[in-house]
Amino acid sequence: MKLSSKGRYAVRALFDIAFFNDGRPTQVKDIAERQGIPPRFLEQIFQDLKRAGLVGSKRGPQGGYSLLRSPDEVSLGDVWRVTEGAVSFSDEAEEALPGNRNDPCRQVMDNAFEDLARSVQACLDGVNLTSLCQRAERLGLNKPGSRRQVYVI
């Protein structure tokens, strides 16, 4: 199981909006520059995120993409489902073989992989943009215009 570039870029873009602009409109060029994402690809990703209701857009000089939900309501699972689809460990080629569906051994394995998919999905749903922003702050990532105070003892 691997997250595609599209999925990784989508997470980074939403994090960027939440962290650097508090969820308010952020221009693609600024996100692309900070996150190292090709702007054209980012526009395509935002169209998918917009269709899914995760972001909205506003035109004009103060425009850009903004979160439609608060950062604590947007999980990595939401982004995964938009960019990658449902978490699944099924083997479509094996499912197409005749007679395999009623095999007790196959049913045991299918059941185990379904449980695993639910667990992975729960883990993804347990991480939201707010927790990513908190992690960034703990790691010392500064927002533009913020000053980090250093105390000398």
C-alpha cells in the first residue's frame, strides 16, 4: 500500500492552507512554492478536492483555495478517499477466478484483509489537519511573519 504523489501533494496542500493561512484563501502559486508542488498538478488536485467538498475557491487578488470545514474536521482518511479511493486489500484478479468465492481458506483471508483495511482507514481518519499543524509547531516550523523568541538563560 502506497500513497501516490497526488495523495501526498493533496495532504501537503491542505496542511499548507490550514497552517500558513488558518484555512483562509491561499493562492496556488504560494502553496506550490512553499510545498514544492508543480502548480498545474496542484490545480488538478484542487479540482478533485473541490468536487469532494473539502475546499472552496474564490477569484481575485485576495482569492485562492480555502478549507470548507475546520481543520479538525478534515482527516487524512478524507484526503485518501478523494485521491486514492477506498482502502482495500482485495485481489481483484483472484476474485474473478471461478469457484474461489466459497473456499473456506479464502473466506478466512478475505475476512482478515477486510479487518486490516478497516484498521488502516481508522488510523487515517484519526489524523486531521489540526494534529498536523500541532506537529509542525512542535517541530519548530514558523509561519511567515511570526517571530520565534529565543530566551538566553
